[in-house]
Amino acid sequence: MHAAAPLLPLLRLLQLASPALPVGAYTYSQGLEWAVESGVVAREADAAAWIGDLLAWSVARFEAPLLAGQLAAWGAGDDAEVLRLNADFLASRETAELRAETVQMGWSLVKLLTELEAFAALPGWRARLLAIDTPCFPSAWSAAAAAWQVPVAQALAAYLWAWAENQVMAAVKAVPLGQSAGQRLLATLGERIPALVEQALNLPEARWSNYTPGLAIASSRHETQYTRLFRS
């Protein structure tokens, strides 16, 4: 039993990264649905390029290092730094849909965690999380990972994987692609994640960047798209 004890943080991490986490991630495509509608993404190779570029140039270069910063701040008891990074992330959302997505998912995860004994029973964590006025999704997610003592590198890898998995599942539905194509995409994207985690852990804040104008355009145009399966 003692040998199995270190597995608990891993199991908690699997729970956080699971598609079963009830935060509504499956309802968002982050502009991918418009890219499909416009013909930019029409086949497996297009989906690989679109998702891979967003992973490398936006999520891994801004969201992941910010998440690492929040994990460190939660662990150090620096709630002011958590709030600063939360505000930075909200300000970085370039469209109404992208901001609404992270606010809704953040709210849903906060509600879950504050009612979940595995988190809420840990001394002080519930009150610290509820002190954030408008929690974005990374803030709530990092609070859970820090409270459950998940190693930072593993947390970042799981966060990037969960994002990539959600994007692939959106592509499978919207393009559409077959399940085997989805698994090929996940295998290829997964190979890139270790290097992206290392980069995120070593990237100084002055070099954080989510400069992806294609995403901003796609998200803006999705807001008025005539038929939609996804909320973003």
C-alpha cells in the first residue's frame, strides 16, 4: 500500500485531464469549426497543421508557461501572483467567444472543486479559490493540480494533451474525420508535447506570446457563422 501512495497525484491528474471532467470543453472548437466551414481545414493534414500550429505558437508559448507560473504561485501561497496571472489571461482573450469560453469553464471547474471533498476538504484551498472574482480555466485547473501535489512538468503535459485531445475530437466531428485519423493526429501531437513542456518551463515571461492572428480571425468570424455545432 505504501508503494502505491505516490500514484495518487497521478490519478488526480488523470481526473483533471479526462474528457469526463464536467466543464463543457467538448462544446468549444476555438475557431476550428469556422476553419472547416471556410475550407481552410478540409482533411486530416489540414487539421494536423491547424491544431499543431496553435499548440506550438499559442497554447505552449502563453497558456502553458502561465499555468506553470500559477502552479508555482499556488504552491508558494502567493495568491496575489495568481490573481495577476488570472487577469493577464483574461486580457489575452482576443474575442468574445474565447473570453466567454475560459470564464464558463473556469466557473464550472470552481463549482465542481468547491463541492468535491477531495479538494474542498484540504485546508484553505476552497477559500483561496473562491477569492478569485472571475477565475479563468487555467487558474481553477492549476489550483486543483497544486492542491493535489501534481509535479509541474506532468501537469503541463496533461494540460496540453487535454487541449489537443479536445481539438482533435472537434476535428473528428466537424471535418469530419474517422476515429483512426483522430488517433493518428493525437499520436503525432503527443510526440511534440515533451519538448513544448520543457520550453514552457524555461520561457521567461517577457517572451510569452499568443500571437496567432488566424485564431483571432477564425474566432471572430465564428461568432456570426450561420450553422454551428460548437460554441466557439
